[in-house]
Amino acid sequence: MTSDTDRLPPIPETQWTPEQRQYAQEIIDGPRGALLSPFIPLLRSPEFMGHAQRMGEYLRYRSALELRLSELAILVTARHWSQQVEWAIHAPIARKAGVSAGTIAAIQEGRTPTDLPEDEALVYAFSTELHRHQRVSDGTWARASDRFGEQGVVDLIGINGYYALLSMVMNAARTPVPPSEASPLPPLPR
């Protein structure tokens, strides 16, 4: 039997080592403005956290993909890993960025969304293939390369991989879900 107890809860700031303080301050001073959920468990390995947050800052705020498409890839990743924290954070962002409520609901329920704009259908197909099959078909790769360019494709791979990393960390650590307007992910059939 497993419990839902947070395995790596917040460390009181008064107990941070100088190295933890240094790397945490980079996050606090950056676009996130605070030490948020994914970084709370990672604080135990401050240099790793620092490298991860810099990668995430690029992928989330400056990647070659527009926000709507990167948020869609994050939702596909969160659903694949049944990662409630990432879902709670990114479902509202995706909606505000222009991903339809129907698309978000379909992903949440583990269904393939219908009536997607062409660019979203391509991001969904690419991300889903990468997670489910650990590869991307030649046809999907060619369409993605034509549409987003090589940098866009590499950034799309990076978004999927980065959020898979965060999902693994928070699933293993049992990081609590922050308050959100998004409803939780239901369990998927096994």
C-alpha cells in the first residue's frame, strides 16, 4: 500500500544551504518569480535544479514554438505521465493561449482530440508518438520539420522530454497539487 505523503516537501528557507539559496534565487529572480512545485523536490540537488530550470526557462518562454503549441505538448506529456501538478498548472495556461476546451477535455480523458487546427494536430501526433512509441514516424517527422523547421522539432522534443523529467520527479516525490481551476486528471485504463 502507498500513501499520498509528500516525500520531498518544502525545505524551510532558513535551512537552505548557500548552494540551495543561490540556485533558488535564480528561479525566484527569473520569469517564474517563485520557487514553484517542480523545483521544491529538486532543491535537494541544487546544481541539477539550476540546470533543469534554465532548460525549462528556455523551453517554456523562448522556444521556437508559439505558446499555444508548447502548452499543448506539455498537456500531452502531463497526461501520458498522469502528472497532476503539471496538469493543474498548464491546462489553464493552454486554454488562455488558445487551445480549445474540447481539446483539453479530450486529452484529459485520454482521447484523441478531433477538429484540431493543423499545427495542433501535428504537435499532438508528434508528442503522442514520441511518448507512446519512443520514436516518431517518418511522415510525422517530415510534416513537423516542414512546418516548424529543425529548431522547432528539436524544441518540441525538448519540451516533451523536459516535462517528462519533471513529471517523473513529482510523481516519485508525490508533490502536492497546487490550487487550480483545472479539474484533476482521471485515471487511465491500464
